[in-house]
Amino acid sequence: MVNSKNKQPLYNQLVDALKIKIENEMNVNDRLPSERELSIQYGLSRTTVRIALNELELMGYVHRQHGKGTFVSNVIKGQTDLSGTYSF
């Protein structure tokens, strides 16, 4: 859970909490709560939530669609499409 007394930045704490939730409770293409809902749920600013979601997107845990929401990515769930990779 997010704790302001922890020395780790709040957005990193949120990233960790959301990664656990994604790995254990969610399926591919499940929609995450909105930035506003997450900010209320965790008691953080929307800016902090946005930074955490951007970090999760860079890590491949989620993908975002403007106007639609943030969804669990299939990359982390082991369904990687390797058809476009190169072979040496």
C-alpha cells in the first residue's frame, strides 16, 4: 500500500501496488480504474497517478487508449507475439 512515510517515491509505491494487482487479480485487456478513481482510492494527486501509469506503460504492464482508458497488456501475461522478431 502507498505510505507517505516510506522513503520510496509515492509514484513508485503506486507502481508496485498496481503491478501486484495486475499480476494477481486482473486478466489481459481488463480495464484499470481511471486516474481520478485511482487518485481517490490511494489518496494521491492525479499527477502522481499519471506518472505511475506512464511508468507501467513503459514497463509493458499496461497500454493506454486516449478516451477509452488503461488496459492490462498481454506482454506481461506471457502471451508475447514473437512473429516479428529477428533470427540470427
